[in-house]
Amino acid sequence: MVKNKNIKSKVIRVVLLVVVVCFIAAGIFQLIKYNSVKRAIILATTKKPSTFTELYFENHLSLPDKVTLFEENNFKFTIHNLENKDMEYPYEVYIDTNGEKQIICTDSVLIEDDEYETIAVDFTITIPIPRSMVIVNLIDKNEQISFWIEEE
């Protein structure tokens, strides 16, 4: 009699375990069956790399602030591609004098992923200007850096 009781309790435990496992499997199947839940699980468990572009002046302490008519001035800026893919960067450099744009140069540069390009810019002021801003604009990224200049 005791032997039958032990066998019965073992059978009941196994049956309960099988039922619990089936319920869990059915619940997981139902979750995966619906795409929105499946997408939510994928988004919650997948890390997306952040993507961005760095734009900065080289040696920012030596940027020209006083300019003399007909004398060449120069500066350098760097574009660092951290977009996780190769990128083409169209850019423009210009002087903004009271909202009036005077183009210094426009160009484009292809930069591979996690690489950078340093660009040298030379410019000469040929007409008197009030205090103005020199702007480097990454056109497709809507990203800008700038510094002020004024005539000596």
C-alpha cells in the first residue's frame, strides 16, 4: 500500500510538471505569434549602436580673430565619422555678416566609418567687414561650428 502511494505521488508530480511546462510553452508561443510583441521583445533585447558625426576645429586657440585686408588667414576643421557606415559629407564654409552669406568654399568629402578628415581652409578678406562669424556647415547633417572675426 505504501509503495502504491509513493508511485501515485510521483505520477502526480510528473503530470503537474508536464502541465506547467505546457502552459509556459503555450504562453511563449502566443507571445511570439504576435508580431508587435515579438518586435517589442527584439527591441528590448537588442542594443542599437549610437550614430553621430563629430565636427570640430583643430587647434581652436589659434583661430583667427583679427583679420587684415588682403592678408591670407587659415584654419582647420575635422569631421569624424561615427555613423557606423561610410558617409559622404557635403560642407560649406562661409562668412556671415549681419545675415549676409559670403561663401569661402563648398566641397564634399567621403569618409569611411570611424575615420576622420581634417580640412584646411584659407581665406582672404578683400572688402572691409564689421564683426562677422565664420561658419562651417555640414549641409546634410545640419551641424555647424563657428568663430568670430573682425577687421584690424
